[in-house]
Amino acid sequence: PVLTVFALLAVFLTNSLAKDCHELFVRGQRLSGVYTIQPESSHPFDVLCEMTSDGAWTIIQKRHDGSQNFNQKWDEYKNGFGSLNGEFWLGLEKIHSLSKQGRHILYQFHLDGEEQKFALHLQKASPSLLQEKMAAGIPFSTSDRDNDLAADTNCAAMHSGGWWFSGCGESNLNGRYPRRKHQTRRQSKSMFWLSMEGQRSSLRTSVLKIAPKSHQ
């Protein structure tokens, strides 16, 4: 009877879906690619997993060639868009279902649900004013849902993409893809991050990936 229970438990664990990419790694998967997972209290969905020598990352955003338009509305950012084999945004609901399972590394973050406007709480060892705001939680904004902290401007509309905007000048990795390959000045609507190149250059590649803090 005891052996039977263990056998049934082994079959159940083998056939059940992993809750994230790192659990797939623990189960023995070593190839990067698209897998179906099921976080706690969530429906199954497909994700892109990046396997490394010591764990795995779940990719939540990827941009590299400008093939996908990131100037989308709230519902698209909530549910996700694009192709996991190309450029994509995984979706705020899916990111929320992953982050609420426990501490994750982006920096160290968690994401609230839609009732809190998918506010991002982000922490880092050396806090700046922006990081202090991120730790407190910054709501997600799109052109049709202006939740940013700028009093008189819709930052998502200005920068052509949904993001966690404190003001309109700190960052936006979902902005318009740079049109010229060797662009040196930042276009106001392009993807950028404040700490890189003193905000003078548009970025051409962006990958956001998360993993449980135990992966650190």
C-alpha cells in the first residue's frame, strides 16, 4: 500500500504542469524554448523559458527587431500579445500569477493585480528616488488607462507604449522601436532606460526575465 501511494504520487507529479520555468529545470528540462506552465490558482499558459547552467528564467518581454507593435491598449497589455517565438509581451495577468507565488528576481519585485492597476513594486540594494517610488508601487499605464504619476501628461500616449511610469522621463522598454540601426539620440517615443547612456540613446534590444529568488 505504501509503495502504491508513492507510485501514484510520482505519476501525479510527473503529469502535473510545472508552475514556472525554474520548476521545469528542477524536473530535468535543460533546453530553452516554449513550454506550458500553470502557476498556483491560474489557468495553464505558454511561456518562453531560458535555461541556464544553474536554473531557468521565465521571459516576460522580448524585443529585438521591431516586428511587433507595442503601442497597445490596456486589455492587450493585460492579456499579452505577440509571438513567443519572436517579440512579445507575456501579459500582466500572467506576470501577476507568477509573481504572487513568492519572491522573484527582476530586481526583487512583485506585481499587484488589476484592482491595484498592476502596480509594480521594485527594490534594489542602493535606492534612488525612482527606486523608492518603485518600491512603494507604481501603477501600469496605457494610452487608454492613464495611471501614471505625472499630473498633466499621459506618459503612455506620449511614449507610444504601456509601462510603469513614475514621470515620463525615467524609462519605457515598450516604446516605439528605433527606426535607424545606428541611432544615437533618443527619440521621445522610443524604448529607453534612464541609467543607460544618460538617457541619450534608444535601445534596440530588451529582454525582461524573472526567476524565483532561490535561483539567485
